[in-house]
Amino acid sequence: MTTAVSLLTSRNPADPTDVLVRIPAPGALAAVDAVERARAAQTGWLSGGAAARSAALGSVAAAVEAAADELAALAVREVGKPLTEARAEVARTVAIWRYYAQAPYEPTGAVHEPATGAGLLLTRRRPYGVAGLVTPWNFPFAIPSWKSAPALATGNAVVLKPAPEATACAQRLAEIVQQALPKGVFTVLPGGATEGNALIHAADIVSFTGSTTVGQAVARAATARGIPVQAEMGGLNAAIVLPDADIGQAATHIAAAIAGYAGQKCTATSRVIAVGAALDPLREALSEALRATPVGDPADPATVCGPLISEHARDQVADAWHGLRTPAGGVVPDRSGWYAAPTLVEQVPAGHRLLREEVFGPVAALLPADDLAQAVRITNSVPYGLVTSVHTGDLDTALAGLDRIDTGMIRLNAPSSGVDFHLPFGGAKSSSHGPREQGRAALEFYTSSHTYTLLPAREGDA
């Protein structure tokens, strides 16, 4: 009796006949083996000292920068990322590795005076051991890097399980990283749910980015083991536009956050809340901006909205706008690849999936609100709380409402999409579980705090 072998397949979403990867899935035992090898290598990686870790991460940054054109082209081909965005992602990846290359020199604790008598009280942060990282396909270089770099900087070893759709990108990143690190310290584990589940049950600390359903399961599994876990999940992000906003600028920002990379970002805008008199001019300006958004081959530098990652994803987006009024878009282009036009819908009935689920595509609902208070209530009415953008010319009005918004990140007169890698990233409610990632917050997540009490060897010694 033969056992069927599961195959991992990665296709070019702009040309589904172009297959980048087709390999057998390695299975659960491969995950356990990768963690064991990483654990054996981690001790030497930590004991090598701050200078060695800093130099290694700096070398990774230089190597990624040297391969920038190649990596951007690979992201275009494997995950359909428009070339301009792909180049920006690679540049961000370089910056991430350079930023964390300095982290090994950061203080790892503090000295405190004892409450009574002689001695010292110390706190010290130490790595957990092996970090199991599960990453999505939409940022195939930046997200694996902003998880791996701080984990490595603090002395952990890493086993990275990328999404199957980004296998080629992850393998190429691994080739670059592994040239700078000792053997076994950084491993890419191709695979799907089987390999990811095995990794979560073997690693010492887990960081996940992906869907809400899977992220909640990851958090439960890691918590049951008693290991630290962070899970970055979905978003149903709103853009609030007040009547005093620069409507043209707001429309430009919001259109970019709806249609950029075909809306395949957890920070994309999927609800547009127009307050009072802003509704009519915003509808006109935003519809015009979406209709003018270049849709096409992601290899074309002019393209803003490329293909969806799969045929199923494209069909899910088209189903979401079906039967609704569409001031802009609402069509599937007649071309090879999995494309959908940037779409604005309105008069969306209560309970519709666009108002309760993350569709992950270039479609957003236009919703009216009588005033800022109602706009905030609409914003907070969904299970998610990742990011909100607010567009207004009156800072006092904005400040009056910002603290009532239940999202982890708030952006004023800026698109909802876009993150600063040196600041904490994360949301509220069903968008995030556990500590924030990125910036200094990541250094704390990948280390545990230990308290040391040092007393004299003999009583009376000063």
C-alpha cells in the first residue's frame, strides 16, 4: 500500500500556467527535526556574543540589498506584488535587518538597589531558544524578516514556516540569511497546516501572521503548551472622512489603501465612513480615483492593482460585491490571471459579509454617518480592531474622537495601509493576540525576564 504524497505548489497569479514550486510536503517529522537542529545550534549562536550576532545581521542586510532587483522580481512573479511595491518591500527588508543589527548591543536588564542590606538585585532578559515563525504570502520578505531579525538578534534560533504561495521567496531569503549565520540557526520549513501545526507544538516561542481562524487556533495551541505566542490576524479597517477634510487628498489616500496590491494587506481599507456633507463629494472623488487606478501586469512599474493570489480569492471578492450598488468597479477584467477591478459599494445591508468579515481584496463599502460620534460607533462595530485612518483639517476634532476608536493603530490624514517597522505593530479584539511585534517591543517578546538576587558570601561583608 502506498501513501499519497501531498504536493506544495506555488503559481504566478498573473500567469497561472507559470509554476514556481512543486515539491513534496516534508511532513510533521521534518518540523520536529528542524527544531531539534535549531536547538542544538542556538547555544553557540548565543554564546558567540553580541558582536558576532550584530555582524551577521548586518551581513544579511548587505546581501539582501545586493540582491534587491532579483528579490523584487521574484515577489512580482510568485505573489503578484506590483513591481513598485515589491521594490519598496525589499528596501524595507534591508532596513529591518540593519535596524536589528544594532539590537544585540541593547541593554538586557537593569541593576536595582536591594530593599535592605548589602547586595545587588538584577533583572536580565534571555532568549527562549527556538522561535517558530509562521508567515503569510503577502509580504514574503518583510514579514519573515521583522519576525526573524529580532529573534536572532536576541540569541534565539529560528525555524520559519512560510505560506505555500510564497515558498520560492522564503527559500531564496533562507539562502541569503544562511550564508551569514552558523548552520542550523535559521531554517525554512516549507509546508502547510501539517508542518505549521507540528512547528507550533515543538518550538519554544511562536509568532504567527495570517487569518483570524488559524491565528486563534495557533494561540490556543501555544497557550496550552505554556509558551509565549503572538498572533497577528485580520482587519476590517475603516477610513473616517469629516466634512472639513481635503476630499481630494483623502480620496487619493483611501483609493491607494483599497486597491494597492489588490487590497491584499491586513491594513487595507475596507470601510469608508463619510461624515455628514462629506458623503457626496467623497463618493465622486473616490470613485474617480478607483477607476483611474492602474490594473494590470504586476511587472509593469505603472501597475498599482495586480492580481489576487488565487482563483478562489478572486471569486470571493467578486461574490462580495454581487448584487450591491457599485459607484466604481464591480467587474472582473477579461484577461489571463486572477484580477478584480478596484470596487466601491454602497447601500450595503446590515449583516452583509463586507461589514463583518475581512474579504482581502480591492473592495470597500461606503457608509454614511451623521457625525463623528456615529462614525466612531460604526468603526468599533466589527470584531476587528487593527487600524483606522481619520481624515480632517481640524486636529481638535480629531483628538476628540481618536481615543474612542478601538484599534491598535490610528493614522491621521494618511492611508490605513503602511507601517513603520521601528514602532509597535498590532491591533485589538480579533485582530491580534499577545504582545506587539516590531521595534523594541519585538526584542521584549523574544526574551524572558529573569530576576537575580546577589548577596554577600558572608554576613557582615559590605
